[in-house]
Amino acid sequence: MRSESPRVLHVVWNLIRGGTEGQCARVAMELARRGGVQHVAAFRREGFFLPAVEQTCGPVREVGIPGLFKPGVFSAIGRWAEGIRAARYDLLHTWDADAAIFGQYAAARAGIPLITSRRDLGQIYPWYKRALLQRADVRAAAVVANARAIADHFAKRGIARDKFRVIPNILDLPEFDALSGRALPFPVNWNPDQTVVMVARLDPEKDHATFLRAAARVLARRPGAEFVLAGDGVERPRLERLAGELGLTARVHFLGEVTDVPALLRHAAVGALTPSRNEGLSNTILEYMAARLPVVATDCGGNCELVDSPRGGVIVRPGDDAALADAILALLHDPDRRRASGEHNRARVEADHRPAKVADQFMAMYASVGKGSVLYS
């Protein structure tokens, strides 16, 4: 490897704002602004960050892999590896499952080190995908996890612990604050001081059913409370039926997909997240914290690492709607505690999740891979 900053190719599915894709974009751009080569390749050349990434990092190339079981996949990987060699990259950093599955073969054929990412527990993937991801991690020079819980989970499943580097997610507070000042494109038909919000895809692993059952318990003791669900997904019809069965229709608001999450959070008193499996380090919880909200979350993935219980909120067992309701009620009853928790959470985001601080950790990790040593932290 050359002595200057390593030339890194980041690979991700697309460049939408949220989740892993947004984190990839933010890291690549932050490092590119410091000089050196930080290029991005995507399976789908689309998304919120595409213009900004191309302006900062250069053109985003499509990977051009047809799919795992499609004809021509191996020749496509070969062409990709030739392009990697021609561009003289030093490292290939794959950010998501598809990137790791195909990137492991491209990096091997190009003769450069592979870095994989584990940003959730991988529990929702089919068996063959889990096996291919395990293969990629075993062969990687380093595995980035965004939470200790993620690193511990996979270390117990056969990935050498000394490969892991725990690096948290970025949250850009000036950008968040600017977005929070926007007007929402829909009316706010609820009382923000008594509102609990949950921002998550309506997918089974997010366990909105426990959230709704807790809502019923809260409303039995605090009839003025309101509950907002921001997100869409396969579970929506079932959850809307459950809300009706529980008698919650007047107090539960299904908003569907919401793009202005920072602005939405201005209209809430408590942020909740109730996954039962697969969680990583939640960008949703980080946004609650940035919005100065106390957080009630289940003990899943990296949630305990973000929610400093009891100062920043409350952690409860997955599926425990009674404990969830008690935690929500305690916060709704105590505005002083909510304010103190919110300020504590905001300070933690400022201390640990600033773009510059997180980017420093990625740069140190890239340098350590080049030297042949990756430390677990």
C-alpha cells in the first residue's frame, strides 16, 4: 500500500437518506473533504445523497451485478474486479449485505483488502445469505460494527474478535436542526406535550404490536395521551386492525412514510422504539436524542448503548407492553424529567456522533488495515 491516504472504494445498495446508505454517504463525503480518494459505487444509482456524493467524491458508478442467482454473475464480478484494479484502489469497503456478498469475490480477484460492515444482527436474512455474509467476514481484513452488541453477536458465531472495529453512526446536528425547522406537509392533529412517537418501518421485527398494546395501557390511565406511528410497511394492515380492536383509533395516528422526521419530532414528548430482533445502532434513536426527546426502547441490538438509562430514558424487555407502558407513563407525568433527559441525550450526540469524530475513527481503521493490524475497540 502506498504511503499516502488509502484510496477507498465504498460499496452500498443505493444512496437514500436513511440507514446504512446515508451513513456510507456521510462517511465517504467527510473523508473526501480531507483530501485523498473516497469513491462510491452503488447497485442502484439513486437516492437523496446521489448529487452531493458525486459533487464531493466524484461519479458514482453502478456495480453492474445482475443478482445472486442470475446468469452472468461471475463474469460481472470479474469485470468489476478489473475496474477496481484499473482504478488502483487500496481498500474495498462494503457497507451492506449485497455489497459484502459480491464484494468479497471482487476484492479477492482485484488483490486488495476487504472491509465488511455489520450494522444489524442479520436475523432477517435467509440461511444462504447469512452463510455468504459469514464467509465475507471471515475473509475480511476488518469488520466494522456500529455497536458493541453487534460485534459481540458475530464474534460468538465464529468471526475473530480482533477483526472488529466498533464505530458509531454519524448524526450531523447543524443539518438536523435546519431540517427540524421545516413545516410539515400535513396537519398536526395531536397534542405534542402528550404524544409518543415511533419512527420505524412497519415490519415484523420492529414489533409495533407491543407499542400499540402499551398505548392501550397508557390510555387507560392517561386518556389524553396520543401515539404517532411514522413509517410504512407490510405490517400496516394488521396493525391498523389491531388498533381498532384495542379501541385506539381516535388516539393513534398512522402517518405512513415521513421524510421530514426532524420536523416531526418537534411535535412529540417521548420517542419510542420497540424492536424484538435484528436491531443495530438505531438512527431513529439518534434522531430522538438530537431532538432532545427522552427515549423508551427495548433491549435489542445497540439500543442499550444509545439510551443511557435512566438518565436518557428507559430500556425495557422486548415484547413487555406492561413495562413499556409504565416507562411511557412515568415520562408523560414528569415534564422536568423529560427536559433533563432530552438535554442529556442531545449532549451525548454532540460528544459521540459528530461527523468529524466518527470520520477520524474510520480513517484510523483504514490506516490500521494497511498496516496489517485491526484493533477491537
